[in-house]
Amino acid sequence: MPISVVNGVRIHHLQAGQGPDLVMIHGLAADLSFWYLRILPHLTSRWRVTLYDLRGHGLSEVPASGYTTADFAEDLAALLDHLGIERPHLAGHSLGGAVALHHAVLRPDRVRGLALFDCRVPALQPLPSAEESSFWRDRREALRARGVDVTEETPKVLYSLLEEMADAEQGRGKGNDAIAAGLPRRPGRRMARRWERHRHTTLAVDLNRPVGLDALSIGRVTHPALLSYGEVSRSLETCRALEKCLPNHRTVIHPGLGHYFPAMRPEVAVEDLLRFLDEMEAPARDARQG
């Protein structure tokens, strides 16, 4: 799997399949294996799929700064230029969806469609302030009660992630699926080790900076957009806000599923994605056949 220097950062990436271009972006604390093992094989017969590790994740470089969605979007644009991809479909989970959306804001001519899986946008769903100490204390205690190691030093941007991981592991015994998707089985300890790489980076601060990805800018994104969310996800507030912002969206809410449903139930994500892509490609396919 190649590593290329794009936007001044070493980025790990791979391509597979043939057909129109589809770029898939993982979420916070995951890597390209989120898609690789159980979703990619269903796509490569009809799509040229590009996967990559966001900066600070997987085998990509961990720079000291540059972790806003705008920074990630610049990396994406540079990677597309490097690979000669002109106008792909973009699919993103969680943070990856926000990166795809920010890329569409900055470079609308370089996107065909957006498939956003349980995307969370900080400007549309801000975290409570650090001053609300009782709120964060209650969340820490709830996590500890579920066996998740969390301290006052744990970056608050990770709390929702840890809660979702605990849900995935303890709900219906799907921990092994989480491991297969590049997610840690014991979220507190594993996450702490992964976070060590970012002890001296600006990631925890940058992730909650809107930097141009707000309701007004999102409202100018006219591309077809799929909003695919789990019914019990903690990111539904973003979904409802995106429904008001995006003029050309379709929403699918999956009963009983949470934030990590693409990892826990990959067949659900594949069905959503293929239906969306088929709808996008149908006019061009009909024109060729006509």
C-alpha cells in the first residue's frame, strides 16, 4: 500500500476496482480498514475505490498541527490531484463525513455526490463547554461504570466516541466486529494508547473548530447527498441540522442501530451506498445506452 506526500504530509492510501471514482473517508480514531475488510469487496466490480488514512491516523504521518476539517479537506484535495481523480463521489463516516462535506464547500466542482454516514459537524452539534464540569463528571462516571478507563485528562472530544464504542461492544456482543473494522475492543485502554500519538498535537482542539464549515456554507452545497444514520446514534442532532441546510438530500434512518452501524452491519451501509450511487449514475448510463 503506497504512502505519498500530499499537502506536505505523508498519507497512506490504496485503490481497488474499476469504474467511476469513489473515495471513502473513515472517522476519528479509525483508519482505512474501517471500509477495507467488509465494505470494499462489494464495490470494486463497478467502482474504482480510493481509501486512505487521515493525517494522524493509521499509517499516515502525525504532524503537530492541522486537524480541522478544513485541513483534512486540503489533504483530500491534494490526494485527488496526486492520483489524478477529477470529480469523485465521496463517502464518509463520522469525522470523515465532515471532511467530505468541507471539501464540497471549498471545491464544489471536484465532487459528484456525498454519502454521509452518521456524520457529526461541530458547528451544527457543538460540545458543551469545558466549564460545565458537572456534565463532564457525570459522563466520566457513566463511562467508568461501563468499564471504560477515562480520566479528567482524557480529551472531551473523545467522550462520545468512547460511549459509542462501549455501546458497540456491550450491545449484542458485537465487539469482534468492532475489532475487524479497525476499532478497539477495550475502548478506554486502546484509545488511550492511540491518543498518545496526539499528546503533543492540536487534534483535540482543532476537531471542534468550525473553520468555515457552518450552516451557511453547508447550505451552498447543492450536490446530491445521502444522510444515512442510526436511530440511536448520538449524532442525530447533526442529521436534523443537515436536513435543514442541504437543499438536495435524502435521509435514511436505521432502526435500532447506532453510530458504528457501517462496521457492525456493513450490509446496511453497502445497500444504502449502492442505491445512492446507482441513482447518481443512472442518467449517464441511460445516455450511453441511448
